[in-house]
Amino acid sequence: MKKLLIGILLVNSLFSYAQKNDTSAVLSDITEKVKNYYIDKEAYQIVDSLFRSELKKETFNHLSKKDFAAFLTQKLRTTVKDEHFFVKYLEDSTPEKGMSEKEKEKQNNYHNSLENFGFESVQRLPGNIGYINFKGFASPESSEKTLAAAMNFIATTHSLIIDLRENGGGENGMLLLFCSYFLNQKTDLYTTYFRYNRKTVMNSTRSKVSGQKYLHKKIYILTSKKTFSAGEGLAYFLQQYKLGEVIGEKTGGAANPVEHFMIQDKYLLLVPAGKITFLKNNKNWEHIGVIPDQEVKSEDALRTAHLKILKNILVTGTKTELTIPEIKNLINKLEE
């Protein structure tokens, strides 16, 4: 009986030791990535101190791998004060070392296609108003046809609502492509400075796109506290260029673009590695968020935008499929 008990204790001890070593390796790798890539070169010291403190307190000892990743995400965001930090445990992850770039791209495109590349719905609302519910930015190469189809669908509407209330961001290239539909010619939009290689990259829109551009028409962008990163970028750039009016809530305030890393072949790590500078004002929305032109609760944003457009139709005499009494009746229903 004593031998059995000793054996159990020894197995538990070895398991605890292995778990501790595994945790230490993950924390060490994350610290190293922050040191080499994060836009603030001194921040790794804060991260290193944080991890040492939590190890000493044995905070991680009884956390599952999923909870461990969630805890790291929360701690990195609050301690470094950057909402772009993200750690996720990939339970069914396949080590990427042996995968080619084409294989990685194919895998990413497949997963993005399951969500229709972020396009939740595209509609024509009563009053000939275009509506695009857009939840995330996949790669421009994979999304280009879907974006073109969406823009062609709403091309003949007289105004457009872009719903970004659940948009968590994504690919920078898709942000530039989407912006290209609202600018008549190629435009240098912003620069991105990367500390790790000391390079500054110019980010420009395209002069030509696959679908029909949406020019010289009113655009309304719906936002919430969940609107994040590239989602904020689309709202910010259209607002700053006086092309769109933002309605809803102040956004999350995360402008710095990220680099992706696999940690110990088990965890996905996002590290903010660049700093965006909008060329029109030499600023961005980091820590500030996009401030709405009309601030309302996110759940009221669509109704508010629809009402605003319908009332403007009455004032300007814009022709739609609705008669004036029908428009007034719809306004009354929306205001109830």
C-alpha cells in the first residue's frame, strides 16, 4: 500500500514538474516575442516581471490550457495597456513548421469561407438604402469577389449603411481594398512603422476595383464597443475623409497592427508590432477609439441611421420606390 501511495505521489510530482516546465517555456517564448516585436521596446520588462510574479504565486498551476491562454490575454492587455494582445490555445493545432505558405493560405481561406469572408448580410432597405453587415476582414485575395458582389448589389442605392457593430478587425489588405470603393483614385492613406525591422510601409488604396465604386453618396457607419482594429480603421478613415457619418458607440481603441506567432506549437500569440499614422492628421485611434458623430446605444444604431436617411429623403425630395405617405408611415413605425 505504501509503495502504491509513493508511486502515485511520484507520478503527480513528475506531472506537476512537466506542467511547470511547459508553462515556463510558453511564458519565456511570449516574453521573447514581445521583446523582439512589440512596438514599445521596453514593454517586455513589464511582461517579464508580470510572468515571474504570477509563477511565484503559482497562479497557473490549476488552470486548464484554455483558461491559461485566456488569463494571459487578459493580463497582457491590462498590464501593457494594449487591447491587441491575444493568446489562444489551439487544441487541434497542426504544427506549421512543415506547412508551406500556400498550404497555410488555403487553410485560412477555407476557415474564412465558412463565415462568408465576414459578409453576414447585404440588403436593400425600404427607401432604396444599401445595407452591409460586415463582421471581419479576411485576406483581400480570398474576399475580393464577395466584396465586389456586395458592392454591385448596393450600387444603385442612394445611400449606404455599413454595420461594423460586431466587426473585430482582420487583414490590413482587405481594409485598404474596402476603402478603395469609396475613393475615386489611388490614395496614400496611412503609414505603418515596424520597430523590429525599422521599416515604414506606405498603405494605399487601389485606383481600380472589381466591383462598382460607391462615390458621392451618403454613407453611415454603425459602431459599438466591440468594433475593433481594422473595423475601427474603416470607420475612422471614412469619417476623417468626410465620406461617412459614424453612428453608435465609441469603439475599442486598437490601431496597432499585429504579427502572428505559434508558441510551442500549441498557442497562437498576437503581438502588436506596428504603429499606424493617418496621413491627413498624423494621428490614429489607438487608446482613443473612433468617436461617433452621433452617439447612441449600439442596439439603436441601425434604427437611428435608417430614420435619419428617411427624414433626409423627405427634405431633399430624393426619389425612391416609396411614396411620401409611405415614407412618413415608415418613419412613424421606426419612432414607436
